[in-house]
Amino acid sequence: MKVLRVVLFVLALAMMASVLSASDFNFGSYARSAAMGGAGLALTDDPSTSSVINPAAGAATGARFQFVFPSLDVHTRGASFSDLRGRTSEVGRNNGSDAISLLEDFGKAPTTLAVGLVAGFTGPIGVTAEGEVQGIMTPGGAFSNWAIAGSPKTAAALTAAVGSGAISNASLVAAINSSISGGSITDVAAITNVLAAATDVQAKLIYAAPAVSYSTGFAAKNGSKLWVGARMRWLQSETHTWNVQQSAGVTDRVSLDANEDLTKQTKDSGFGADLGLILQPKNSIAQWGVVINNFVDANLDGIETPRMISVGMASQPRAKLRYAVDLVNINKAFDENPRLRMGAELLLTNNLVLRAGNSGTDWTYGLSILGLNFAFSNNAPNMISRVLRF
């Protein structure tokens, strides 16, 4: 009992530290697996959470229908998920002014803000709506230095920033110095052109509306059980790119604008499908799962959708302890090596579950309170963009 208390205390401290430093946050159906390092391909005890990563899990409990609790998944790079609060509408809108607003706030380094959503119901037949939107800020070197220096906009502020050393980027310093005549800057617009070099903002969207799954089970004469399933998705994607420039008619201060580059705009749709199976051998505490993502390739313009094969194992050696281990991408899709994901959950009470795991790159933590699932990490392993690159 003392050992269990020590383990729980260490896990609680680790979870608190993860919450404070996490860049990614998951809530809802995906969060259970995300908290366990992304593992769970072979879990069948709760199809409402398992079926979102393995379509065979929908039929595993024999239940006719189960509600897939709406899932919110946030992934950030170059920022924390707390920075994204109140900014989701800006990430999702196709709007140049929103692009500039995001860039001014997150332009110190290349930054990605992504939000994923899933909702619907599952069972032998399931229907969900799912999607992900990304805002990608790509500041050039001069722009990053300018943002780090506090984004000075007036001639006097730009001159002071160079004098203090806050602006050190060579191209930006050269542009400022070349615009100085008689001790003052005479052409801020020329400086803005340097800030705009190699600086752009992208908005990317992919969604499945609907995604339809079908799963069924078989029982062998020796008592083993097998479930198989497929998820068919009608996928649609969009990509928009805005190039940054000086606002028209403004020459005395830095004033940014953005025009969409129509040559980089993409819109496409296509049909894709994932396959899954789960095997429960007779008299075994372990069961096994296989998922083939992108078994049917949607062939979307600008989207990478290679076939990805993953296998997993799950076990419940004790009434209040479950663990899962997955080997993801064994066929090296995206030219990436296979990744081992593992995690466990401890049922403290019927209304409180603690979870932890490792995604192959990061530690993950989470909990379930009154059936509501939460997860925290620095690289959410289960978002759509992990198997559909865009």
C-alpha cells in the first residue's frame, strides 16, 4: 500500500508539471489514448474512446450504439496550448487580418497552432464528424528579430532598437540604416519590405463529414474472439497562404497587411478508408490489435496519405490496472521509423482514473473525472495530422 501511495504521489507531481509545461491538450474521446502515450489499438472496454483509433472496437462490447463524447485536441509548436485560448476562430478563418494578428503575436519563431474536433456515435455501425484546422506562422529571420525586439513600428522606435542592439538581424539593420537621412528614418515602407521577406501565414483544413464505420465480431470454436472493422471517410481539404507586405498608403510606420497567394491555394476531396482488427485469444489476459490507416488512399492534392500499419497489445492483469503497448508505423510511412507507444491507467474509483505513458518522443499524462477524459503532452500523438500530413 505504501508503494502505491508513492507511485500515486510521483504521478500527481509529474502530471502537475506536465500541465504547466504542456504544449498540447486533449479533451474527450481521444484523450484516453493520448494520455497513455497514444497507445490503445487493442483496447475494447470502452468503444466510445477506442473506436476513434481502431474501427474494429465499435462491435467489441456488443452494445448497439455508444455516444462518442466530443473530442477537442490542441497541438502547438512554438507556443503553449494556453496561448491558443480565444484564438481558435482566428486560426480557422480564411482572413488576412486574422493572419496578421496571429503573426504579430506568434512571430518570434516558426509556430503552428492546430485544433482537432471529433463527435458522433459508435457501435457495429458508427458515424462521426471529424476535422483539423492549422494555422502556420512562418516569419523570416528579419521579422523574428523585429518581433523579439518588441515589434517597434515608428521611425524613432526602430532607430532606438538598432542603437540598443535589440535589432541585430543584418538585413534589417542594413534596411534601417539605408533609410536614415539626416539622423532620422525617411522610408519605413522600405524597412517593412525587409520584414515581409520569407514571411507568410498558412491556414490548412481537412475534415471528414461524415466518417462511417462498420465492425463485426466472430467467435472461434476454441473460444477466441475476433473483431474486424473499417472506417470510410469522405475527406475534404483546403490550404490558403497569405504573403505579408506593407499596408497600402502607409509610409511613416510599420503597418502590415496580407494578400492571399492564389497560386498556392488548394481545394480537394476524396474517399479514404482505414481497416482494423482486434483478437482476444481464449484464456489470455492480453488481446491484440492491428490498424491500417489510409488503406484506401484519398489522393488529396497537397496531402500526404501513405498507408500506415500499426500493431498493439492491451492487457488488464488486475481489476483496477490496464496497460497498452503499440508499435506504430511498422512499414515506415512518411520515411519515419516505427515508434513504440506505451501507457497505463489506474482506476482509483469508479469516477477517477489516472493515466500516464510515453509516445516514443514525450511523456504523456491524463485523468478521467466522472467519465470526462483529459490529457497533457508536448506532442499529441493522435491528431488527424499524424496519419494525414498537410
